[in-house]
Amino acid sequence: MSITLDPKVPEGPLADKWQHFIANEKLVNPANKRKFKIIVVGSGLAGASASATLGELGYEVELFTFHDSPRRAHSIAAQGGINAAKNYQGDGDSIHRLFYDTVKGGDFRSREANVHRLAEVSVDIIDQMVAQGVPFAREYGGLLDNRSFGGAQVSRTFYARGQTGQQLLLGAYQQLSRQIGLGNVKLWNRMEMVDVVNIDGRCAGIVCRDLMTGEFSSHSAHAVVLATGGYGNVFFLSTNAMSCNVTGAWRAHRRGAAFANPCFTQIHPTCIPQADEFQSKLTLMSESLRNDGRIWVPTSADETRPAAQIPEDERDYYLERIYPSFGNLAPRDVSSRAAKRMVDAGQGVGPLKNGVYLDFSDAIGRLGEDTIRERYGNLFDMYERITGENPYEVPMRIYPASHYTMGGLWVDYELMTTVPGLYAAGEANFSDHGANRLGASALMQGLSDGYFVLPYTISQYLSDWLNKPIPDATHEEFAKVEAEARDRFKQYMAVGGTRSPDYFHRELGKIIWDYCGMDRNATGLEKALSEIPALHEEFKKDLKVTGSDTSINQTLEKAGRVDDFFELGMLMCHDALNREESCGGHFRSEHQTEEGEALRNDDDFAYVSAWEWSGDMAAPIEHKEQLEYEVVKFQTRSYK
Amino acid sequence: MTTLTNLTLKIWRQDGPDGQGRFETHQIPEISDEASLLEMLDILNERLIDEDKEAIVFDHDCREGICGTCSLMIDGRAHGPQRGTATCQVHMRVFESGDEIVLEPWRANAFPVIKDLMVDRSPFDRIMEAGGYITAPTGGAPDANLIPIPKPVADAAMDAAACIGCGACVAACPNGAASLFTSAKIAHLNLLPQGQAERYKRTSAMVDKMDEYFGSCTNHGECEAACPKEISIDNIAVMNADYLKSKFKNRKALSRR
């Protein structure tokens, strides 16, 4: 399948493009919708909202999730909030401003038309979620409350305590449950998608492995939507849930879907620092804490006193010092690198000197402990449970960790990948965040894709297939792909080596974190490109999976996911090596200003890199989508 | 950071839903008190794989206490000794050197064991499908600020909505009742103005579905004590009151025919 990148951006001025698309798109009439079957993989915000809405419209929807229930997807862990250009605070917000902040926050590496559409539908999302009963925070008068987030100078973030992702996901899950109850959506739980099947140049369905029985099965459809999330777990230690993985997106990539900007990964500045060697994952502390917390380190690397005893003039509130206009609310990439510099300079705090302070004593003094408890109570409790320290009394310790991936499957304006009939939504696609995502924008994008974009754009493709036969799951191509998948899992069982999948995942994660993490350079990346294949070879020869492949086997599940992380890790490093500039979450130490800020190169790199699978992970093929800016002017991102 | 030594784990192993279960004993010579209980299980599993044995199956995912996937009876208590804390947030510092720790799957008829410590909680999804929603198809929603909701009402709805659907309430209940789970969703939606149109239909549909799978509530209150989100049993009172009213409401509707 040869790859052509046609972004299919509609005609007209930027602000009119989406309305222009809606006015001119091809529709499927209500009676005909039931003739189309759509498979959705993943039940997070994007997958649940897409399934529910497509089911409501009358399509025959089948939803696949590897969780026991759709309500478990990792969208549920998002804490801080969701952005929308409602301007309820009357502080100068507008669709244009949200659009502009998002493009600027993404360091001018996102597609203008997609981002503008995102800002437009953001207002509908809030209306929709409130109608569904999401208990957003409110003022005493009963109207909705907002808070501010990094990278913005307005308060446009809606929130439900520190559990906004949970409440939004449960809202989408409730709407999905209604459709399942009505019989419009069929739910397949504990089913993992392990491959995509293409027939005659279009996506014809998927192959799944039943996690309970180990059986493989084929499922055909008119269209397939991958809402399979991001790949942040490639670092092993991340804030992602334990089962988050790249397999859905990666298997699609191997079958012809281009993978865009894999090196754009987000390192979140406020996570609880690693406490030990055996730690399994890191925990995020919401960015919203930076509204009231002040970040600092001791000025001296030899400091040993407890935080409270360090006098003001021996503290460095470095974000407030370096970025006075945004202060503690500087964007994530900027804040993360600043923290790394402080820790690298020896000014880190905590027993391992691997964190910086996030201090609430000023805010508690100003607002009282009750107000702080009201705003962040559950986060403070969580912090105390994990660290054993009470953050009302001593400052929190935080450090950056892998959190979100801006890169993902390349999609056009209609969210279709380079494989006709195969769509990607939510974090699984690359579409809206450029090289860095702003806080409270992931929930917005997941719901935008699922509720308000896909249900419109998918009919554009489906209408051409009305009353035309499509191959069903008995087609020989399904049998072939199913056999390949079966062999792959048999092989994991058969290696009979000495190391567990977790061992390889941890080792791979170390390589990626050291050479393709917060700070990258050509020497390191080349080193990674030679170390990863060596480790992958060892994986193939020395993997050990115990247990059986005919009942639930979490070790075997993990083996398949780690295998795909190897190939993805290679592509990340290729992409990072190729992109000879610093932008957003991608920081190449060869390309920085004298003050150590990211130095972008708009003349040579204002493009999306979309990689084609060549069959050899050492030699991916790069395609480029040049980014054309109609409205936004390139400028150096400054938060000073 | 201190190190705990000489822990004994008694862990439930069961090959499948129909298998005969048994306790297996494992020694943990030492573990940091910074480790979580599940990280200790990770380490034990690595050791089992190393010894060519099958790893212990247990449900877990976010490890932040929010997804509701994890589930363990720890020393006979759902989610263990710490109040308001899910299994994945239990850290070894709550135990002492030399302790014996007993780990079992959720105990409830409605949640059959799948394997080892993993159970099937899908009846919760069936209750949600029966009515745990507000009918609001995508598109056409009015402006979000059109209906002001008093802050205490929004807060009370949020308190109920915080349920993570883990099933600890059922596991802790001597009757295997799901009243806390069901009532938390009913209270969340029935308290809000948006939820009024379907209030009684929702309540009766969800309660009837619940009764197909689960035991009856006899006000033991164990559910509230075990709930990792400290959901109040007041919600059960809301549910029961609305369920009773739903019967009258339906009669009224019938009499109009």
C-alpha cells in the first residue's frame, strides 16, 4: 500500500472550514445507517463517545476493549480539567484565543484547520457533558466554575474536583451503556485487538485475542476506529496505567497506516519522584496544583535542612524568576526542562535528591487550609498515601515523568489514517497538539473526536459503500492474518528463555528515557538505535513466558505489548534524530538558545513527519506533510 | 525508608471458574516500606516466572486508586486495612516485619472467580445499561449555564459520582448486596436537575436489574466502611425512597390510561 498524505483540509477561510465541511459532506440517510457496521477499538473518552454517538445515529457498532469494563480506560485518571472557549469568566477568551493558544502551545507543529475545529467544538462538549449529568464544579450562584491552566492567560478550564477525567469518562460510559442496553452497540470486553486486516486497499476489519480463553477471532466491518490511546508506557515508568500500550496503533502502522511525529512525547512536570528501583509506575499530581503551589529548590546544592527551615533568601523560585509573566504556570515542556536543570545542577530535594518542591504554605496562609482542601483534597490525600508525607505541612516533592504522547497515527482532517476506512481518534492520533500539549486539552480532544468530529466525517467515506458487498470474516485474508497473530503468540510461549517480559520492558524503558527522553542529542540517539535492536534480539531469544495460552495469562499479554514497544522505540529515535531542531517536547541539546530554551527551525522543519513501515524497523520511510499557516504567524514561544 | 523483613503471604490460587481453589504460601524475605502491595506482588511474580511457575493473576491498572480495576481481600477486608484506600494505594508501610498477609479475591456470588485473584464484575455494567444514565443524545444540548445548580447540590451529586465501580461494597457485604454501588449512581443522577425526567424510571429499572444478580441490603453498613471513595450509605436511603415513590408514580401513570 503506497502512502500519499492528503490532509483533505476543506476550502474557505480558517474559521469557516468546519461549517463548510458540514454543509458539503456526503451523508447516509437514517434508514441506511443500520446497513453499516463500524468497529471501535478502545473505550476511553474517544472510543466511548464515538461508539455511543455512532450507535445513537443508527450505525451497527461493535466496541472492543481489553478491560473488564469500558469504564476502566485510562482517561479516567485525568485529574485537572477540560478546556473550552466558553468565556464564562468574561476574561477575554474566544474560540480564536483557544485555537491560538493551542497552536502556540504546540510550538507551531500542528495542523491549523484541525486545531481551529477543536476550539470550535470545545463549547459543545461542555454543553453535552452537563446535559449528561457530569457534576462540574460550580460557584455558589449555581453557575459553572473555571480555573486556569498552564500556557493560558484566561480561566477556561472546567473541572470536577481533581477527578475531571473520571467524571467525563463516566459520562461517556453512561451514554455508551444506554446504547449497549438498547442493543445498538455490542460490547466485547477482555478482548485485545492484535491486528488490522486490509482487503483491496481498504480496512476490512480486525483480529482479536480473547484474553480469557486465548482464542483468536476475526471481525469484519465497513470502517474501523482505533481509539487505543498513547504510547507513553514505552518509557516503562510513566503516569500511564499498567496496561496502556501501542499495539493497536502499531499493528495498524505495520499494515500501512503512517505514524506521525513519534518523537513528540510529553514529559509532565508534576509527578511524584521515583522512590525505588522496583517501582512499577509513577503517579501524576495534577498541573492544576500549580495554580496555588509555588515551585522552588534550595539555592545551595549542599542544603540539608527540612524545607520549612530554609529561609526565603536561600530559596530559588526558578519558574517565577525565569518566566515572570507565566511563573508557576509555564507550559509543561518548559517547566519540565527547568526542573531537570535544577536537579542536574545538584539542587534536587528529597532522599534521592531527585525532585523539586511544590509548596502550598503561602496559599494555605492566604486562603486557609479549608479552601486548599476543597480544591485539591483528593490529590493531597493521594500524595500522602504514596509518600507517607502530609503536604499540608511539608511541601510536595515533584519531578517530570512521561505522561502523554502527541505523536500517533497520521490522520487527515476527517481523522482517517492513510488506510481507507481506518480511523484514529483521541491520543492514538497525532492531530491537534503539535509538539506539546497544553494542560486540560487531552480530554477536550478525546471528546471532540468522538462526539463531534467522527460522527460527521465517517459518513463521507461510508456513503460510497452503500449497498456494496464487503468481505466478511471468512475471507482468506482474515484467515491469513489470524494465523500470523496466532503464530506470534505461540512463539512468545515457545522461546523458553530466562527473562520475563517486564525485564525487557524495564531495560527498553531505560534506553528510551536516557536517549530519547527530556534531552536528546545525535550521539545518544544513534546509541539507542544500536542498543534497541540488540535488546530486541535478546528478547526474541531469551524471553520466558510461563503459564498457558488457553486461559488468562497476563505475562503473555505483556510479551506482545513489549514486542511492539521495541519497534515503536526505534521509530521514536529515528524521528528524533531526523528532526534537527528543538520544539515542544522534543528538545535536541544541539539546538538551544544561549539561555537554554528550545530553538526551533521553521525553515526546514515546519512539517509533520509521517513514517511508513518498510518491513525493517531499522529503515523506516519518511513522508512529509508541510504545515501551511494561513492565520498564525510563526513566533518564538516566550513565556517570560 | 525502612525495610520490612520476613513476611508470609497466603495467596488464593484457582485455575479457573470451576477449579478447586487453594491457598499458596510465599515468603517475602525483605521489601521496602515505600513499595505498594501490588509492587510486592509484581516482584513475587517476577520470582515465580524465574522459577518456571505461573504468575499470580490479579486485576489492576491505573495504580492511582481511580480506575476501580484492582480488587483484593487483604486479611479478610476489602481493599485492606486503610480507610478510604483502594488496594493499589495500599503501601507496605501499613504492615510490620513478620506479618502474615492473606490475599483473596472478592467474595461474592455475583462475582465469580475467573482465575486466582481475578473476578468477573460485569453485573455492574448490566445495572448501568438498565438505566444508569441521562438520555441526552449528542448534539442539541442547551447551554451549560442555562440551568444553575446550587453548589451544595452539585457537591452532593459529585460525592456520589466519585464511585469507582470496584465492587468492594459487594465483597464486604454479608449479603453480597450491590446497594451502595447502585445507589451511588442513582443518587448522582437523581439529585441533579438534568436527571429529573427519568428519575423514577431509572430507579426502578436499576434496582430491578440489581436484584437479578445481588443479595438484599439489611443495613449492615460494611459497604461504607470498605468503600475506597468513602461513599455514604445515605445514598441507599435516597435509592430506597425513590424506589418506593417509583411504584406510586407508576400506579398513577397506569390509572390515567
